[in-house]
Amino acid sequence: MPLSRWTSKHRTTLGRKRKDDPQNKSYRTPPKPESYYTSTKGQCRWCGNVITKEDGTINMRKSWHEQCVDEYMIIYHTREARKHVYKRDKGECNYCGKNCGRRRWDLDHIRPLWEQKGVKEKDLDWSYWSLDNLQTLCRKCHKEKTKTDTANARKSKKVIYKRIEKFK
């Protein structure tokens, strides 16, 4: 179950229509599945499967499987992701090993999210938003890693532009 409580920041979207982003411009958060926008009770809003009780009947009071709500909260709510990563890493920086304390650490994606920018929805690699791709870094190490990630992003963009210019 989620480690944080439901707050007013969580929008009610039950039964709303989906907003399309065909070019995946907002690559920081992946698009939500079609089943997320259902208004059918007893159907999981994340995976789309039926939610059943122990006796095998459909549970009309639930809209989420327990494991699905955890996955959703980690992907779309930073506070939840931070709590899970802090609990897993115990506040220790993955680069230098220093204990960062409760507030002086950054949540970092091991493989940067910009790699998913412009990828079509059907080709998205969902592991970019999973707990396995998140790590605890102290502010100093996070600054250094961000610097190298940015340099790598620039290099890869230059290579792509050079390839495009060859075909002109």
C-alpha cells in the first residue's frame, strides 16, 4: 500500500477523458493507460483487469489492485517515490556512501528520463519510472551526475544532427 496519505493534490479523474500527447512531449511522466479513465467499478484503473474478492466474485467497491496502486503512486507522485527510495536506501548516497539525513538528498533516475523523450507510447520502456531506476544521491553527487548526464545528452544530440545533415 502507498506510504503517503491521499491528499488534495491527487486529482479525481474517474470517468474523465484521456488527453493525448502523441509525441510524448511531457516525457517526465509517462501517459496513463486507457483503463485509467474508466468509470467501471470492479475494474483496476492501472492494469484493466477485474478485481475479485477471496470468494471469486467481482469486488465492486475497489478500483485498484494493491500492487497496481503502489506502482501508479511511485510513477506519478514524487512524494511516494521519495518515501519508497528512502526506506530502501536508508538515506545513504549511492555514490559516496554518506548518510544524507531526512531532507538533504535528491531522488535521481539512474538512466535519465530524456532518453524516453519523443518515444511513441507503444514503444515506451516503463522501467525508466520504476523503483529499480531510482537512487538516493547527496546534493553534491547529484550535481556532478546531472552535469555528466547533460554532457552525454548534448553529445547524443550532436550525433543525431550530424546524421540528419548527411541525408540532406
